[in-house]
Amino acid sequence: MDVRDQRVQFKICDLYHPDPTQVLLDLHGNDVLVGKVVDLSDSGMQKEAFVVVEVEGIAELMVVPIERILRIP
């Protein structure tokens, strides 16, 4: 099958090159997520350096440096 010059569809998870993580960062690296803080975490001597955030639609909890939080309504 000659598919040269044809538009095709494929899933990011099926990529061989480049790394799917890099593609997601390129496409969505500056997207803003909204979630609920469910815990705080320390970083060595620094207390509460990270927030643990639950984001709807994402299975795993996210850990974000507290100084990178954009806004607290």
C-alpha cells in the first residue's frame, strides 16, 4: 500500500519515534490543570514543599512544587 502524501490518523501511544512523552509536552506542556489538593509532602528539611493533587480524569495523583501553583481561588 502506497501511503506517501496521504493524511493518516494514529494514536500517540502507538508512536515509535519521537517519544510519546515529548509529543505530549510539545502539544500540551503549557496547558493548565485544575485539581484538588489532597495532601502535602516534604522535601528533606523543607516542610510542605509539594502539594499532592487529584485531577479529575487522571488516574494517578500529581505531585507539584508548591511554588509552581498558579492560583488558589
